[in-house]
Amino acid sequence: MAKKRERKRLSVINMGTLVFLVIIIYLTAYVIQYLGKEKLAIYEVSASNMSEEIRGTGLILRQESLMTTGETGYVNYYVKDGSRVKKDGIVYTLDTTGKLQSWLNELLEKKTAIGTEEKKQIYEDLNTFTDSFTDNNFSAVYEAKSEIDHDLMSYTDTILADNKDKLEEKYGNGSYVEVKAEQSGLVTFFSDGMESLTEASFTEEDFSQESRMEDLRSREEKKAGSPVYRIVTGQNWELILPVNADEYDRMKNLEKKGVRTVQVTFRKDDFETEAPFECQKKEGKCYVKLSFDDYVQRYINQRYLSVRLKLSEITGLQIPSSSLVGKDVYKIPASYLTRGSNNSGDNQVNVVSTNKDGEEILTQVTVTKCRTEGQNVLITADELKPGDKISDVEQAKTYTLKEQSVLQGVYVVNRGYAEFKPVTILKRTEDYCIISSEDSDVELYDRVILNSDTIREGQVIY
């Protein structure tokens, strides 16, 4: 009896151990399967827009001339940089003896403070510097210093102009030479030596950006023939933008569609305007010429300008490209849909077939209507195949199913299961799509499956 009880107890222990091991194995297999399975990710549909644009740096061509001094001497300007002068207006005086320069230095030594206008200009320079400075653009420090130096130099020229009567009284009318503008225009004291460049003469090398605008102003004596100022005589100017072959073709397509202007954003100051454009090819290279009849003063001391051309802007709903899924559908005339005997909805088609006696018979097949396109509908059904005939009984017509096409859509999971919703793609990138908010079955804030290849239609996810 003792042996029987022992065998019975051993049997119970072995059975319990076996059940426990089975449970452990099951749980281990489940965990491994769960860890190895790709997790579902859900994305909430948002509103967005996407711009098709071209970016680049162009070369400015202007109506401009570099003016030189006819005699050796010290130059003192009567106008500020970027100001407009009329024909025969005084631009600068030339001190050929050096007496004027000595007298000017004496005035500066007696002056203990600068005027309100000069202070205001320096404050503006400093504010511009602080607003635009970043650690990645340390060169802005030197640009700000240069701007303040130029303001102070203009200040000394103003002193000279204000004391013109005292100067003539001290040294007489012949102590200096007044140099006048030969024509009206905008005067600037910066030059890069590229003033003679024209649309016909520029080359690919001119876009290297090696030339820099240099300040022509100096308190040192200038030799005869030295450049002293640059004058821009016209408001019209061009920006020649190098583009690649694809960008050239896109701009050319706009021309073919009758589009003659493009929105331009100057990246230097985020200024936007519209400009006529023209596509050009020169020596095997592609260019876009942008024409302007204003803003020449705004960029008078720039030779190169970085711009952004906005070709189009698309507004809609944003979804991840990975959420897209294709569905095979047939396109049929909407009139071929009919109601079933036990259904009030028009979700049936009459399929024509032939029985063994050679007689045509009609079989109703339930279909899923995916989308309406004008007078046609896109349907899907497992029982249908290309070449099948469907019948419009009322009009005594038949229609042969063609090859299936792919309807793009996403799986929406608002109701806890994967529901296919068609979309109309307006623009697609590697990561995201912009879909039409009017011609898609997806709405703002819908929840879609991010990785659509991990789920099937109708699958319950929670």
C-alpha cells in the first residue's frame, strides 16, 4: 500500500511538472514571437503644405560705371553711400595740396561728440548685428565693425560739407576741386571690379564668388586714375541664376504653360517679390534670368544674391509615405451596380456566364465600392477576374472587365480595426505625402497605420 501511494504521489508530481513546463514553453514562445514581430505605429493626420522650389545663388548685372579721379589728392565725399545724385551734383572734393586734410583733422580733434543722427545710425547697425548674429556666422562681427567705420567716415565728410564757408574763407576757392557727377544715379563707394559685366559677356567662372566688394574710401592720398566711386544709372537689373538640367526643364515647362513670372525670395533679408523670368543656355550651361525694375538700391552693394524660387505651393493633409497601401480595383460604369435581393444598397453586379447547355445566365456577385470617379466606380471582389462580363439588365448592355489598376489608400483605425480609405496624392517625397483634403476619404485628425505592410484590411488592432 505504501508503494502504491508513493507511485500515485510521484505520478501527480510528474503531471504538475509537465503542465508547468508546457505553460513556460508557451509563454516563452509567445514572448519571442511578440518581440520579433514589428510593432504597429499609428499616425494622426495633420494639415500641411509643400512648396516646389529652386534654390541657388545668382549674379547681379546692373547699369553701372566705376569712376576714377583725374588728379592726385585727398578725397572727401559730399554724399552718403547709396544716395542719389543728380547730373552735375557734387560727389566729392579733391584736396590736391593736403591743406584741407590738415584742417579737417583739426576740426575732428576739437569735436568731442558725434551728432544725434550719427548715433542713431550706429545704434541701427548694432541692432542689426545682434538680431542676425549666430555662432555659425562669426564673420558678421567684422561686417558690423566695417559698417560702423563707414558711418564714422561719412560723419567726417558731413563735417567738411557743413564747414564749407569757413574753408573757403581760410584757404580760398582754389584750395580744393569739386568733382561733379556726369550723370544722375545712385552713388556707392564699394566696388568689386565687375562693373563692366553684361549678359553677353558673363562666363561660368564669374559665379565663383571670389570677387568681394571693397570700400573705395580712404584718408590716404589717392593717385590720379584711382577708383573713387561707383554710380548705378538705371533702376532695371538682372539676376542670372545657374540651374541644373532638371531645374531648367521645370522652369521651361512653366514657360510652355504661359507662366511668365515667378515668386522670388531673397534669402539675405527674406524679402519676397514677383519677377519675370527667362530660361537661357550658354556654352552648354543652364541659366534662369530674373528681371527687376525696382529694389536696385536695396542690393546695390551685392554682386551675388542667394534666392529661392517658388514654382508652386500645395496645401492638403500630410501622411507618412510608409502608410500608403495599394488595392487592386476594377473600373466599371456606375450604371452596372445593382441592388441584391436581400440588400437595399447597390453593391452587386450581374456576372454573365454560360451553363453547360450554352445558355447565358446571370449570377449576382457582391462587390466593395471603393471610390466614385465621375460616371465610373472603382470596385473590388474576390470572385471577379479580368475578362468577366457584367450586365446592365435595364439597358440590355454588357461590359467586359479590364485589367485591374492600383488604388492608393491608407488603413484608418478610428474604429479599432483597419479600414481602407482611398487618397488622392498631390505631392510625394521619400518620407511624407500631401494628399487632397477634398478628394480623399481621409480627414484631418484621422488615425492611420504608419507601417501599412504589417497589417491587413479588417484586422482588429484593439
